[in-house]
Amino acid sequence: MTCELDVQVVPRASKAGVAGTRNGSVLVRLAAAPVDGAANAELVQTLARALGLPRRAIAITAGATSRRKRVRIEGLVRDEAFRKLGLGA
């Protein structure tokens, strides 16, 4: 089971976490600045924690240097990932 999600990140937020959806993408706020991969690492950690998966199950497949990213999630189907993120299906 694998799914891919479009994610839009907001770096330098006061608190990290999933904040809903925006323009069809999952909106994730990150406390880290987009420097030296810190925001990408926090994105993977935040999604892994929210989904109850190990960090190795989350991979950024596109947009590593952009606010809009594509993330592959191993072990879940799309509807289950959305449910665990509190977004419905």
C-alpha cells in the first residue's frame, strides 16, 4: 500500500502540525526555517507522527526546494492517510 499526497508547507510557523487543506493540497505548518533541509526533515517527522508511521515510510518525491511538495507514504492508502490527518477523505 502506497499513496502520494500533494503538500503545501508554511515554514517558520509558531507551531508545527497539519492545518487542513489549501487548493487541493494538505497544508502543513512547520516551525523550522527552509535552510539546510531543516524544514523537509521536520515535514517528514510531522507527517510520520500524525500518521503513526516511522519516518522511513515518508519520502519527499518532488519539490524538495519548494513550498509545494509531493510526498510518498508507504503503508497507507490515500483515504486512510487523510482520515489519520483529520481531513476526512
